[in-house]
Amino acid sequence: MQIAEAAVPKREEIEELLREDLWELGRRAFGIRRRMYGNITTFVSNMILNYTNVCVIGCSFCAFYRPPGHPEAYTYSVEEAVKRVLAVDARHGIRQVLIQGGVNPEIGIEYFEELFRAIKSKAPHIAIHALSPLEVEYLARRERMTYREVLERLKAAGLESMPGGGGEILVDEVRRVISPKKIDSDTWLRIMEEAHKAGIPSSATMMYGHVETLRDVAEHLHKIAQLQAKTGGFMAFIAWNFEPGTSELGRKIPYPKTSATLLRMVAVARIVFDGLIPHIQTGWLTTGPETAQLAMYFGADDFGGTLYEEKVLEWVRAEAPVDRREDVVAVIKSAGFTPAERDNLYRVVKVYGG
Ligand code: SF4
């Protein structure tokens, strides 16, 4: 991993940037994106394996989880999980499986070791992009191991990169309101640092649009930039909108933020992370494919991936499906960009020209 040399902007500078004129932000961010990637927008053929919806953390913004013993609770056995991965691969041909679930007290480190090994032995071409700092922290407590030991064991079993969920907003006052039982900001950052040092690169994420202020967003971006300057382990930054759905927080904040907010976040991230984090990803799931198309003009160079089997925001996905590789290629092309399929480490494997 290359340690970035660009200066880390101060929190106050980022806050000022967040208040700037949207078109001006877009113009600057698009210039950086153009310089770095020309007309290419990457994506990955990906499946999401939500291996369990059982969770004891109970975040107020989450409509996916079920407490242990709930009639709708599920956990895939290793066999079932592997079967699903192989079935999706046979149908669509995937390069990455994103494995994430709730914090389920019934699942120990052996489950993941077995699962990762089984996938790698049957489908070595599929990269394992799995777990969040939250799941690593829980495993460390459960198994009485250090974060480093957990990460080393998972890496030895086949873990290649981490998606980095659970970042939300890395300001503890905000976390105490939206997910009081989740790990604090320092722990999230410490586990990411350990992962990077162990040779496991990751994404950095942000979920905005709930109780945070612009100052909190600036603080979040600043903390990520600081860690990146130290480790160089973040491959991409991904911001997404809080999706109210049927979550507890959704009853208090029933309307998601508009597309303009996503464009602002994407553009500011591109400017702040210039020379630090190479890729800015725009997901289409929470704000729709049209906004994701616009986001490419506001600095995003990566479209994320196909979301075969995704369950966390299943109801949103059903409204505007961009499920197959052909769908993603078509969406990127119709926005005026050249789609390029990549692997989990953002290496381009195929360009869809013409
Ligand atoms: S967001 Fe993750 S940690 Fe929070 S309740 Fe949902 S599954 Fe659990």
C-alpha cells in the first residue's frame, strides 16, 4: 500500500467546502476525476452475502436486523452460504463476494474461516471482500483475541479486503444517538489501521442524512483523511444516504435527503481526498441510478457493483433494479462514460468500449 503524500485538509476547511456552491464543487471535482480516470467508470461483478440478519446491536436506522429468537431471524449454514455463492457465480460470473451480516452471538471465528476457505477452494477467482470493524471487534471479544489476531486468521482463511461498513459518522455524539451500542469512532479507526497494517485494504464509508451536522461530516472526512495519510489502506470512499424504510430512526426522520446532497458529498470527497484516496464510489441503491449517473459528473469514478442477493435494502432495490452486469454497463454508458469491469482491488479487467 502506498502512503499518500497529499496534505490532510483541516476540519474547518472541509466544513467551508461543504457550504460552497454545488456547481463550483462539481466543476472542481469533475476536473480531478477527468485528470485521474479520463472517461472510465469502473464497477465490479459482485454478490452480497448477508449471511445472518440476527443482530444484538440494534441500530435505530436499521430495518434489516432481527433480534435473536425472532421468527424472521435467519442464519445461513456454511454449506447454504457456499451454495448461494456458487449458484450466483454459475448464473452471472462474479469476481467478488461482499460478506456482511449482523452481530450474531452464535457465530464464532471458525464459521468465517470455514466459509472463506470453502469459497476459495471451490471458486478461487472470487475475491472475499468481507466484514466490518464492528464484526472484527465482536469476534475479538468473543474469542479473546487481539484485533490483529482476528484479522490475521481471517486473512489466512481467504479474506482479501474489507468493505468498511459501520463507519456511519465518526463522531461519538452522533453515534450515541443513532447506534449507541455500536463501536465508537476510535475503535472503528483503530481496527481499520490494524487491517491496513496486516495487508488488508478497505473502503471507507459514510452514512449521512440523519442527525449529523455539516461540522460532523467535516470531522468524519478529516479523520478518514488522517488515517489514510498514515496507512494508505483505503482504496475507495463511499457515501450513502440514510434510507428511512421501516427503521426506528425513520419514524423520526421520515424523508431521505435529496440527490443534491449526495452530489455535494461526492464532490467534496473527491476534492478532500485528492492525492489521498484514489476512488470515489457512487452507489445507486439509496438515491437511484439517475443520481448515480450525475455523481460521475461530480467526481465519482466507480459505480460499485452488481448487488446479486442483497437483502439489507431489498425493498429499495426492487423499485429500480440495476441487478445484472448488463444493467450496470448500460447505466454507465447512457450517462456518457466508458464502463470498465474491475476486481476487488480496483484493477481493470475489461473495458466495455464502443
Ligand atoms: S446496521 Fe448492522 S450492527 Fe446495526 S442493527 Fe443493522 S445489522 Fe446490526
